[in-house]
Amino acid sequence: MKNFDNNFRTKLYEEITKLEQQAQVEAVVVIKESSDTYLPWILSGAAATSFLVLTILMYIPTEIDPYIIYYATILSYIAAFFAFKFIKPLLRLIVPTNTMLKNTEICARASFQKGKIYNTSEHTGLFIYCSVFEKQSFLIADIGISNQIPENEIEKIKQRLNNVFNTNNPENNIIECIAYISPILANYMPHRDDDINELPDNLDITL
């Protein structure tokens, strides 16, 4: 999360403000380091690693002291556990993509509910959830938006969001994506002078 620093957040909130000045929506962007702890996968990966080490030590054509085999198996489990826990690219190798997609959607929908993004007078909440570990984004548009914007336009926005983690500079991609969304929303839901800011731009949602 080091790239998503205060400088990034300042630029993000500025872009959200521009969006809300152009379109009659209440936009909230939440960026989380991960949508799950993936502890079962960490434990399974560590167990598989220690079993592999045990198998190798048992079948190599060299006599090895049983105590060495015993302690090597235990130490390999501990080392693998911490490796999968703290080396995120390594953990990402063993977690299925479908699992990461599912967890991202679950956390996005839960955050939408807990953050009460739906609680605007005209149901014009636009929620963008980005999960760094999973390299996934998820968009939830409240009914006031989905009823006024064609489905194909919503799909264009979702496709653009899906690509924010496809480069080494996702923070800039997120800001550019907000800028991309603004004219689309403004075309169907132009800003009105009586609009009030009902949701804080820097909403922090903890599940």
C-alpha cells in the first residue's frame, strides 16, 4: 500500500470532487490491502511444502539421521508459513483467481452496506472498491444510477476499472479511471445546483 500514500489520496479526492461537480452522484472510493487473510491457503501451502520436504528427505539415496528429517520437516513448515504470509506474490500463486474474485465482490458488497452508500436521498451512490492483493476492482452503482445510465455504459466503466491493476502504476490508473467516468455520468445525470454532498469522500470502512 506504499504507493497509495497521502499524495495519492489528495489527488483521488480532488478527482472525486470534480466528478461530483459534473454529475449528480455521490462517489466513494475505498482501497483495501486485501479482501481476506487467506489463512487456510497459507496453512495448506505450508503443509504441502513440509510434506514435500519430508518426501524428498525420505527417498533421496543418502542415509539421513531421523532427527534431521524430523526437525527439517517442522522448520520447513514454519518457514513456508511465514513465506506465504508475508511474501504476497508467493501467496497469490496458490490462491485460485476465482477465490480472489469472489472475496473481492463479497467485501465490496459488505462495504457498500456497512458504509451506507445506499443511504442517499436519490439513491445515487457510486461505490468503487479496489483490493490490492487480489488486483481486482468492483463497482456498485445504486439504483438511482443504474436506472438512468444504460447498461452498456455501466459495462464500459466496469471494464475500465478491471484494468487498473494491469500495469505497475495502479494508483494513477485509478485516478484516470475516475476522470474517465465523469463525462459518462454527467451526460446522463448532470449536476444540479441543489445538490448536497451526502457521503464523505474519505469514508473509511472497516469490516
